[in-house]
Amino acid sequence: MGRIFISAAHGGQEAGGVDPGSIAGGTTEAREMILLRDLIVTELRSRNFEVLAVPDDLSASGTIAWINARGRRGDVALEVHADSASSPVVRGASVFYIAGNNERKSNGDLLLVGLLRRVPQLPNRGVKPDTDSGLGRLAFCRQIAIASLLIQVGFLSSPEDRALLQNRRRDFALGIADGLASWSRVIDPTPGTPSDPNYDAINININGQNYAEQGILVNGNAYIPIDLVDRLRIDLSKAPNVNRLTYRKIVYVKAVELRDFNVAVTWDTATRTVSLRSNLVVCPGQFDRIMSNGNTSEVQLQIFLRNNNENAITQFPDLPKLYQEEAKAEGVNYDIAFCQMCVETGFLRFGGDITPEQNNFAGLGSIGGGAEVASFPSARIGVRAHIQHLKAYASLEPLVNEVVDPRFRFVTRGVVTVIDQLSGRWSADLNYGAKITAMIKRLYESAGLL
């Protein structure tokens, strides 16, 4: 039976200081996850599992390196997190796996079922690919060489979830231990696994062409020979985080990691073929520039919104059209504005302090001593205010339409030209820009532009 690696999220050194993770209710994510991790480790060891706890003072990259230096075939790795949200009513547990890996999805199901059986009061948010996370990719799911998952055991920002975690921590630990035990047995069901790996061969298709050279399947992940990466015009010499391994004197790279280089990666189970397609239609120089052109059609925006919230178009049927029209009038990239709206509202699900009736699609604040957030008389005016606030940050040019953004005059003009610079300004979240960028990549993949 393989070993189990367990990491508690945060607590290590990041950017010159200790990373506490989310902070709420007089506690930190790091503290709560360390306490939970220690109980999980104790429980698994009592069941005769060999468990390795990742040191708490390591950074995120140090955690990955520590596990990769020790992991062997048949081992599994889990990182425990608590989520947070602007609204205290958002609750529940979820598990994230590397996108496109159905085997890992099944492993995630075992883990989540184990937790929810012990703590049924915890809402089930499902097992999700890491592309559905706020950042669009999770290093712990992608860069760990052995089979890995990331579990979010609840929302620290929710008083209900926080109370459950603090008052029933042992039940959380027992449930996660149950899931880990089941997962570990599935990954390594037979004793006596040879130390020398013997990976299954898979087929490779690049830009519509099949290759005689084959790849390998490692822990359910497709790897291709690094020589074939050159056919995609990708230079990996300066990409140390792309997973590589040497197998029978050939260097292979994890195929899904190439998505960060504008490559579409798909898997066909029937033919055991990994397909890679490089067809970036979007100009790289305009991808993250706020004052630039959008690239999608109104229909593509509608489909993207409907696929992520089937009720969204019913409630706001003209919203994609409004974003295109208002953004074009001011010279703002409507793809960026639309995806920011998706991040801010959860694909128009809203929640927290903002209601759909306020037509506030970007979390815009008001002025004076009234409501904490602004309200607008129509969806068009709400979209216009959003576009104007983006233009205030990104341009020195005057507005085309009459100002409706209540905070337009308070913005220092032209200080934000690209998406990442919105982090810490539009939102206190330092990953805010990365979340919008990840949403744009999802939109472009949905539209066939990426």
C-alpha cells in the first residue's frame, strides 16, 4: 500500500513573511488547517497507514518540491484548505483535481463522500477540475509528481462552517481519513508494487497529425516526449514548473501543463489519445490590456454565461450585447469587462451585499454615507458604470457617454493598463487579476479561440 502525504495550506514563508491564508472570526486558515491536518495524520497512523506530514514552514513551491523529492509510485498527496468569500452566506466543501483526469475526479469523489458522511451538515459544493478554481489552475494538483488532490473543507468566512470546523474537528478528520484510506487503496490496490515503474503507452495527436512516437500515462496523467513540444513552438527552457520525468532514457512532460502556453489539451478515452492543438486566435499583446478590442461574439458570450449558470440569460438576456456596445463605445476590452463581471457576481448568482435588482455587476461602491454598494436604474446603466470605472483606471481619455460611475472622479487616471494591476486596487485580493485572467482563458477555450 502506498504512503499518504498531507499538507496543511499556508503557514509557510511567502513574499518575505508568514502566510496566514484567510483570516476570519479571530483565527487564520493556516492555524485551522494545521490543527485539522494533525488529527488526520494521527487517525491514519492508528489505522496502520504510513503518513508523511509536510513541514509547516515551507512555502507553496517548497511544499511541492518536498513531496516530489520523496514521492514514489502508489503514493498519494492531499492539501487541506479552507475557502473564503466576500459573503458570509457562502458555504460548503469541495475537492479540486487536475482538469481532464477522470481517474483523479473519481478519487476526489471518494474523498468528498468520506467527509460528508461524517459531517452531513456541510453543504456539498462538488468535485471540480482545477480550471474551475478562482486562479484557473492549482499548482498542488498540477505540479505534484504523484497522484494529488486539494480539498476545501468549508468557508472560514462563514460563521456556520467555521463553527462546524472548530466544534467538530475530529469528525472532519475522521471523514477525510476515511476518504484518503479508500483513495490510497484504489491507487495502489496490490502489495509488492515494483520499484521500477512500467507506464502504459498512449497515442499522441498534435494539430491534427498522429505521431508514431507514443506518450505514457502516469497516475492518470498524459505525458508526451519533450521533443514533440518543439512542434508546438513552445520554449520550455524557462519554464521550470512544467512537470518533467525521465522514463527509459526519454524526458517526458505533463501534457496538461502546456495549456499555460495557449495549447488546447484533450483526452480520448476510447482511443487512448492525447490531442494537443495550438491555435491561438487572440493577439497575445492584447490579451490582458484593458484598453483594447474584445475577441468574442455576442453568441459566444451568451453560451459561456449559460453553460455556467443556465438561469443567467433568462434574468439578463441582453447583458452580453450591452457589454459589447458599452465597451466598444469607450474603447475598453469587453472580454475583460465581461469576465470581471463573471468573477464579481459568480456568473450572475450574486449573493452577499448585492442583489440582482441593483444592476451592479462589478461590486462598485457608492459615495456618501448611504448604502455600501451602488445601485443603477437599468442593466445598461450598470454595465456603463462598470466600463467607465475600468476606463478611469486604464486611460487618460475623456468619457464618450455622460458619467454614471459614482466613483469615477476619485480614481487616479491611467494607473492601471493591464489586468494584473487591478489586484489590490479594485479588490483587496492580491490574486484578483489572476482570477480574471483565468476566467478569460475559460471564455476563450469555450469559444474555440484558445
